[in-house]
Amino acid sequence: MALQSKDLLIELGFNPKILGFKYILQALDYLKNDFMISCTMSNKVYPYIAELNNVSVVSVRKSIKFAIDGAWKKQGTELRSKLFDVCLGNYAPSNSEFLGIVAKHLYWENLK
């Protein structure tokens, strides 16, 4: 799933050189079996990633948000429109919204 997640993020306009990209991949790996956990980002996902990387929970949250906002400033892609426009329009999603939608998409793609 890691390669598939990485390719998907790049297609959505994410820069693989920034720290938030790495944290998003780790979060998606954590969420791969239960994407509903994304509803409890602050309690489970952020602390997990922070511990893996020996950083603060706040640093994880900010880095992920920075990555999402940076990708959203780029021109929209067809995939982004397919995954997000129905619920968000042109607004950048929150961390929880983004990770929940992408994790759900990856989950269903892997079932095909």
C-alpha cells in the first residue's frame, strides 16, 4: 500500500520532499485497515506518528496541514476533483477529512 499511497499523493499534487508527505504516508499506513480511526486523529494517529519520529504531536499536525495546504494551492487534478469536490468544493480539507477520504479510497481500491 505504501507505493500506491505515495503515487496517489504525488498525483494529488503533494511534494514528496516535505516532512508532511512522510507523515501522511505513515498515517495512511496506520489507517489502512480502519479508516474510521481518522475521526480520532488527535488521540491515536498523531501520537503514533509523533512517537515513530521522535517529534511532538503539534509538529505532526502542523506538518500534515502544511502539506495539504501546499497541494491545494496547485492546480486541481481530475483525481482530486473526483475524491474531494463533492464535499469540499475548492477548500482545502482538514487533516482528518483528507486522511479519512484518502484512506477510504485506498481501502476500496485494494478490494477491487
